[in-house]
Amino acid sequence: MSLNYPVRSKRFAVQIQLGAASHELFYGSQIMNISKGGVFIKADLVLAVGSIIDFTFTLPKTNQTISVTGVVVWARRALSKQKDSFPHHPSGMGVQFVQTSNAVLDKINQELQLHSA
């Protein structure tokens, strides 16, 4: 599996509701940050590292809805007692974009340019 961008791309804070997803557990989940290479999805239930997921979301500044495939590259499962003491480290997973078309990557790059302006 080839990755499109380095893992350490500049990230931008966002709050984006997930649209359709290949896993029901994403209902109500949010993308909390985005980069050229992937997203952090805040979710109470997280998938195992290596899981492949398909999902859609709407980019907030350009209002473009995109569909992507990603692989879970890390996961954090906060215990219920940690949720109150570590609100800035919620349960969720880092998802790296894979098998993503150049057209979709261009839309993501357009969005990121607007965030950095």
C-alpha cells in the first residue's frame, strides 16, 4: 500500500461531521483535524490499526463533498475516567488517505490553502 503524502504534513483544526462511512460506528463522529495526508477522527469506538475505511465528508471552506479511502495508522481509546481529565485527547484514530485520486487530493489542497490564508 503506497501512501500519498508524508505522515507529518501540516494539520489544520476543523470540526467536520462524517457523512457516509463503511463502518456504522462512525455515526456522530467528527473529523477534528485535516492535512494533505489524512485526518483525525474523534470517535467513541475506534477501529484497529490497519483497518481500511471508506468515508465521505464536506470540506467546510469550499463546501465540496469528497469520498476517500483511508487506513487507520494509530488509535487512542480514552477510558471513561480519562475523558474528563484529558478533554484535548479524545478517543479516536488517525486515518491516512490511500488510493485517493488526484482530483480529490486537489480539492483537499484547495481547502488547506484557504485554512492557511
